[in-house]
Amino acid sequence: MDDQDDIIREFLVESHENLDQLDRDLVALEKAPDDRDRLASVFRTLHTIKGACGFLSFPRLEAVAHAGESLLSRLRDGRLVLNVDITSALLALVDAVRRILSHIETTRQEGTEDHGPVIARAVQLRDAAAAAPS
């Protein structure tokens, strides 16, 4: 096992732990959508995963995490309010991240699953903030 394998293994462990917390945070946010600290925690989790992807050369995972991060940034900035559609989209993104992580864990590759629909839904919801009247 080389240093890169050690780094990937640590990334996987930390990502799974962070996603478990993210799941709990999303459930709590459904009950208190104005909880800025929790929203920041969810954002940081996806931001951290996305940031590591460039270093580890996982562009598919990076694209999924980026879509979630950009949607969450609109929530964090108050340009969107968490609702059922956004929560569902974020949960779908988290599921996609978990599937990619699982594939990386077993093969050291991201796999070939098409995450385009999940990314497109997050972008659509994100862009709804720009289209909404002020």
C-alpha cells in the first residue's frame, strides 16, 4: 500500500463520517430551516469533499459535490429557503456521493454512473433563486 492509498482511505473514512453528520443535519434543518449553524455545517461537509477531489483526481465526485455546494451557498446567503424540493435534491446528491465513495472504496475508481440528472436538479433549484423576483 502506498501513500496515495493511505490518503484515499483516510478521505473515505472522513467523508463517510461527515456524511453521517450531514444526514442528521439535513433532518434537523427540515424542522428548523433557519438554523444558520447547521446550514453552514452541511455546506462545509460538501465543500471539504469537493476540495479533496481535485487533489485526489475524482472529477465525478467533485462535480456532484460542487452542485450541492452551489445550491447550499444560495441557502446560506438567504437567496433560497429550504423546502421539500431542495431537501430531496440534497438527499439525492448525498446518495450519489455515497455511491461514488463506495465505488472508490472497492475499486479506487469513481465508476461510470451518470449523475447528470442529480446535478441538473440541484442546478435548476439553485438557479430558481436568480429567476425569482426580489
